[in-house]
Amino acid sequence: MPQVFSPPVLRPCGDRAVLMELGDAIDPAVNRLVGRALEALDQHRPDWLVEAVGAYRSLMVIYDPLRADYQQVSRHLAALELAQAAGRREDGGVVEIPVCYGGEFGPDLEMVARHNRLSARQVVELHSAVAYHVYMMGFTPGFPYLGGLDPRLHTPRLESPRTTVAAGSVGIANDQTGIYPVASPGGWRIIGRTPRKLFDPRRDDPFLLRAGRRLHFVPISQDEYRRLVAEG
């Protein structure tokens, strides 16, 4: 039976932004609607659009109040054709992210295993068995919030965040997993590290990942990790 989607809920945010809510759950189909809305705004960019930022189930549309008002922007957003996006698969295939789990690169792997009554090997197997959906980017440049973490790996955040988490660290926080693209403070449970650079301002496209993509973690050894780092 085809899914039926309700019209978007539009809410004013100050005098120059509209929050467009496309669902009330964290769901890949809803998130694809967010992506389609962003694409539609970018393809036929109205002169009043300043920026549009997507999240799990909504997007914030920032507009120039000298070119349009809330009613004009709301009518434009309500008229976007989005329904066909819900059943569409993500484009671009699956990005493989090599990860060295445990040891110096994954100081919380054993704790995650104990918390979930698993072995460290089982944690790695479960974590690397899924093609994760990138719901949104945020926190730091290039940080992907990933959906699809196996419930057997759900683990609470650290009670006291670390002041520095190394770039490339792969972590778990409650029912989410993600990757720290740059060194930063953080409270996620770190189970491994990838040698791939998720954010590099020297590249033409500084971001390795985008919302709507999928990724798959591939376990590697410490020797493989160091070889990939040396290769750049």
C-alpha cells in the first residue's frame, strides 16, 4: 500500500526564517523528503532565499525579509513537489569507510561490549554489518548523523565529555553512530577510528559525505590504518 504523506507543517522562526516540518519521526522516507525539498529550492532558487538547512525531518529556510514575507515564503514551500521523493532510494551508492576498531583508536569498545553483554568482536561485527543512512550533517563541519544502528549496540553517552576527540573517531551515543571529522570535544563512546578525511578545506569539495548518502564501515587492522594514513 503506498504511503500517504500529510502536507508540510510550516512555522515562523523570527522575522526571517520558516521551519518546514515534513514528518514527526526519524525515518529514511521522511528524510528523503527533506533532501528533495533542499534540491527543489536549489534548482529553482528564489531571489529571497538566503539559506536552507536540513535536519532529520525538517528544514530551516532563511529568507531576505526585504524581498519576501512569511506568507510568500510559506506559499512557495507548500507548493513544492515532494511526494515522489519518499520512495526513492539514495543516489550515489554506498561510501566505504575503513575503521580500525578498539585499542588506542577505540578506547570505549570494551565498555560498549560489556554494556550490551557482547564480546568486542560481536560489537565490531554488528557495527560493520549495516549500510547506514546519513540523516544530517552538523555539530562540526562534515559530522554525519547516521541512522540504522543495531539496537543491540545502543549505549549511553559519556557522563563527562572528553575535551578532545581525535579526527576520524567513530562513536556511539544512545541509538546513533557517527564520525568526528575534526578534533573536537565530544561525549560519544569511541569504538574505532577511520583514516579517511571527512572534511578537508583544501579539496574542491571539502565534504566526503552528504545528507541522503549511505555508508558502510569496513574493519581494518592497525597496520592497514597506518598504511592508509601514510598514503594520504
